[in-house]
Amino acid sequence: MLHGRELCGECEAISMIDTNLVIRSYLAANAGIIALVGSRIYCPRLPEGATLPAIGLFTRGGVPNPHIEKLQCPSVQIDCWAGDSIVARQVYRAVFDCLQGLQDASITIGATTYYIKSAILEVDGQDLVDNEIQNYFRVLSFWQFMIH
């Protein structure tokens, strides 16, 4: 038995959604974000020497829904990077405007359509300075998503 169903040759396999890819693709399609960072949206981290401004994101945890198959609820860290704190905050505002309160948005990747059922800000943007790498400023935020 798998989730209360028998596993047989006719059953559809349950597969995990690449939520990082879904979120990255959704952000990469937003005009406000494109205007600031272009295609520089990375997962999980910015590559060394990346051109700024840029966005880095990765899943830091989350809890799957035990009652609804294929519904994933990742908690995602989003870092908005720039060469100064003002631009880093502008990138964060664009991410905030794109995601906060988002409901029932669809994004098609290949032949599959995914749905971001909701995006909720967990922790508001925190302005941080990287002490080890000069002129790298970021705004760190955490988001809760529901994706299927």
C-alpha cells in the first residue's frame, strides 16, 4: 500500500516536484525582476564572481502535506545581491512585489504545468553585508510556498 492505495502497474508513479526550479522559473518570468537582474537567478547559490545584481534561492526545509499528494510546502531562502545596499533592497522589493500574496499562479516548464498555490513571506528582508567579500550586499528573506 502506498498512501492508502495499492501500487500496481496501472497506478501513476508519485514523483517529487523540483520546487526550486518552479520558483526560479516563476521569478525569471517576472518583468520587474528581469529589469533588475536579467537572467541572473541562481539556485542554490551565486557562482563565484557572479555579476551583480542577482538572486540566489534554495529550499531550506518545509513540511509535506500528508493529506494531499503532490502538494509540497517548501520553506525557501531568497538572497537578493547587489554591489550596494540600495540596489539589493530594490531587488528585494521586486521579489516581494512578485511573490507576496501570490495565489494560484501557473508556470509551465517543458510539457508540465505547475501551480504555486500560495507564497507567504515568513521573515521580512534583512539587510546584510558580506564581511569577507567586499562590495557584496544582500537582503535575506524566507518564504513559505505551496506548490503542486
